[in-house]
Amino acid sequence: MIRLLYLLVKPHDMSQETFRAECLRHYEMSHDVPGLHKYEVRLVVQQPTDTHVPYFDIGQVDAIGECWFENDAAYDTYMASDVRRTWFEHGKTFIGQLKPFRTETVGGDNKVA
Ligand code: 3ML
């Protein structure tokens, strides 16, 4: 599985309510995107600072998203898709800033995780 994790920051002038509604719309739209196995977006409701190791301050993050792809071929299908392009156009309307991470499993099977 290819997994891409994203930190999302809302535009400065957008309300929490609008951002939440657009995240929900984005989630619903994700179901029609070819090659995309799964998309999840979760709102950040708290950013605790009382960590047991040194705190890493990255500033305000409003949501965390993740995209799953079965393999490189599925990712290529996704990238080539007009539905995906439309999805990204919607993303541009409510994602102020985006920080992607491609992740891999530490111990398990990258084919399933
Ligand atoms: C890439 C993405 C990260 C996310 O949360 O949604 C997708 C598509 C987009 O950026 O519009």
C-alpha cells in the first residue's frame, strides 16, 4: 500500500464551520476518484503541548488527511484521472496550506499497511 499523509491548514479567512463542511464534501468526493483506495480526513480538535519529550511546535494544523493506493499502477491511474483533477480543484478552495508525507510501515507488510 502507498500511503500519503497530509497536514492541512485552513485559509486564514475561513471559519471553522466552513472548513468542516468543505472537509466533509472533500471526503464524499473522494469516493469517486479512480485509483484512490481510501481517503480519510480528520479535524484537529486539540494540539496538546504537555509532551513527555521535547515539544515540536509546528504551528496551527486544522486537519490531517490520508490517501491510500494499492500500488504504483493505481497511483498512476489516480494521477491521470480528470475526476482526481476536479477533486484537487475543490481542494484548492478550502486547503490554505498542505504538507505531505509519504510513509511506510516499520515492521509489518507494506503490501497491506
Ligand atoms: C492530496 C490531498 C490531500 C487532501 O487532503 O486531499 C487531497 C486532494 C487535494 O489536495 O485536494
